[in-house]
Amino acid sequence: MIIGVPAETFPGEKRVALVPASVPALLKADAQVVIETGAGVAAGHLDQEYEEQGAKIAPSRADVFRSSDIVLQVRTYGANPEAGRADLDLYRPDQAIVGHADPLSNPQRMAEIAGKGVRLFSLELIPRITRAQSMDVLSSMATIAGYKAVLMGAGLLPKMFPLMMTAAGTLRAAHVFVIGAGVAGLQAIGTSRKLGAIVEAYDVRPAVKEQVESLGAKFVEMDLDTGESEDKGGYAKELGEDFYRKQRELMMSVVSRSDVVITTAAIPGKKSPVLITADMVKAMRPGSVIIDLAAERGGNCELTKADEDVVEQGVTILGPTNLPATIPAHASQMYAKNVVTFLQNMVKEGKLEMNMEDEIVRDTLVTRDGSVVLPRIREMLGLEAPNAGEGEA
């Protein structure tokens, strides 16, 4: 079995799906590894490093796709709609494609991929179960995004984060407010506290209060009926506009006194809820900063523009959509660990064995044998449920 890694083609994407240190683990599974020349350079890895670990270097992208049984990518065509479209012509029937695919936002692209006869595994769909924690790419990349968001805020804020007692007077600590205490939010809380800021955090899931407080932050409690605020996968659920309206009213006082606000509330496959209105931005002090980590799906701030810096009455609003790519060395290291662990669950003695009773395999397999097989995506496409037994290994 040959596992191939092409270079990433999405604009600004500097990550690579496999780092040299991860190659030996695949060789032990009786697989060969082929890397497109230069694929790891932006992440700090030269071709020579891959060769030293036992990988072979392919001179072109076409060579990687032509020779590989499994292709590993950070962004497959589904998550790379423009530059990635060229890969459709390189796909081979029964070839396995593994990477981010953004299937819940782009079901029609899943149908295009299915038409090529490949088996597409979307890593965003890794179930949040204990056995799959080491495969969870969303958590890995969210960790990096939460960390980098704090650094961006600290760099733009016209004051320092920590309390300082100096001969020139006392410098008051900055106030940071984190909205959403998932992986990205918790990392943002921890990083802000390490830099010396006073941190407050809010989440619709009351159960995360203990986690927030364990990091030294104050949990902001609001008198709201959160009901079933968490889905079975551990993600916050969409709660309706009436809920968000009441939430915004209660949140105004916290936002207005904050120097840095970091928002992380994203709903997979849906538009991000607006949590910070234009009026709330106007109530903040000039020089304050908002980093909106939900910008890719519209943003949690009413004034956010994806990948643009907006300044409104002295308040800077950032809407980065791919922060992990700004720290490509460690992002690639974490991603490679996730994807290798995912493959080790299926690759046995040089063969791809798909046990459809395994929920990790079943929940991530989007296309197979010329069809979209994932029930959620079939429903979005208006297709009938698969026949009994369809998709079984």
C-alpha cells in the first residue's frame, strides 16, 4: 500500500498532512510513503528530512495521486473549492482521500467527489469519544487557534496584559472576555491567564463552569434557559434567535468593560450566531480588540469581515479564518499525529480494512463506490437513505 501526501494548494495554507517524524509509524504498518517535492517546506520540513525517515519524493502532484492508494491532505477539494477542483481529475476509483472536507457546508461537492469513485474520509466528523481523542483534528487545530488569538489581541492592544508595579506607577491588568469554552476558548483562557490578564468567560453549557474556573478565570453566569445546549458529540447546539437576543442583552455589560474579546461560538455546517452587536462594539473603549474565531461562517460579531481588519470607533475587529496555518510547524505535527492514528485504526498489514461497525470509520466515511454514503449528507442532498448493508466492508 502506498500513502501519498501532496502539497497544499489552498491560498495561505502552510500546513502539511504528514511530518517526517510520522513516516516511520506508517512504514511499520507495511505501507510506503510518497511525498510531493516541497510539500513540507512551508511547515519547516525539507524533502531530505522525509527521505531520511524512509519516504520517497515524487516530482509532481500528479505522480502522488497516480501512485497512491491513500492520499492524505489538510484540505481536500471539499475544503478547497477553487484550487482543489483540479484534484478531481487526478482521483482514481477506490482511492482513499483523507483530510478536511467540510461536508456539512458543501454537500454538493461531496456528490462531485463521489462521482469519481473515491472513498472520502472527512476528519471533521471524527466522533468525540475517548478512543478517538488522539484523532480529533478539530480539537488539535482549535488549540492552536485559541493560543494565537490571544497573541493577536495582545499585539494590538495599546496596553500590556499583566498587572505591573513599577517605579513609574501601577499598570492595571487587561481584561479579557472569552465567549465559548470549547477547546479554542479554554486555550485562550489559559494563554491569557499566563500573560497576566484578568479573564472572564461564558458558555451556554453550564457544565463547563468548573473547567473555566480551574484555569483561573471567572465564569459569567446569565439567567437564561439553556435547555439542551449540548449535542451528543459534545458541541454547543444552535438555540434560536430569541435565546441569542436575550443573551446579547445580558452580555452588554461584560463586553463593554473588556479590553480584548475572543469569540469562538461556531455551529458545524451552520451560520455562526451573532453574539456581539454593533451597539456592543460602540460601548467598548477605543483601543479594545475583538478576535472573532467564528469568522469563517459569518462571525459572532455583527461587524466582522472574514480575513479583514475592521476598525469601528477605535475598536479593532479581526476575523481570521485559518489561524493554524500561521503556526504551521506545530499545527502540522499535531495534524500528522491525528491522521496517522486514524490510519492505524484501519491499515492492517499493508491493507485498508474498513470495519463499518466501528463508529470512527462509519461516521467519517462520506463517499464510496460512486455514491454519497453518509446519511446526514444524503439527506442534505435530497437522496434516499442507503439500502440495508450498503457501505459495509
